[in-house]
Amino acid sequence: MFVGSAIGIDETERIKIYFSPNGNCEKAIIEEIGRAKSCIHIAMFNLTNGRIARELVKVSKRGIDIKVIMDMESSLDDHSKGKFLENKGISIKYRKGHN
């Protein structure tokens, strides 16, 4: 997994890049989620990480607007957290992939 972060618009913030499995991606993602001030928009194939899903729920309770787009077929995976997030009131849209 590779995670790149370009949070913020002004030039005082630095771009951060993380690699996984040994680059602390999960920790970095959770910390960035926790720093959200107004919204988080996510587009990803599938979300299977429970700690990240729980952090999204936690910040949504602070009033952070969260929107997620995920692949429809992958959402059927037993490990997908899409339904968990939906059940917690987070907006999930599913898109069917194209061949």
C-alpha cells in the first residue's frame, strides 16, 4: 500500500508519503482522519481496516462530513467495512467497475 498526503492548500504544509507494510500507513491515515476540520471524502476500491473505519465513525460524531465511494462488487467481501459505516450513518456510494 502507498499513501500520499497533500492536505492543505497553503505552502506551509508538507507533502507526506507512506509505504506499507512497514511504513506506518495505518497510523498516518488515522492521525489525518483525526485532524479533519470539516469533511473527509474517500474514493477507494474497498475499505477493510476496522481501526480506520472506527476512526471515521468517531470523527463523524464530531460533525465531520464523511462521504465514501467504493466498488460495488468488493463491498460484498466479508471483510469490507462499507455496511458497518453505513449502519453508523456515514454516506457510502457504491459504483460498479468497468471492464
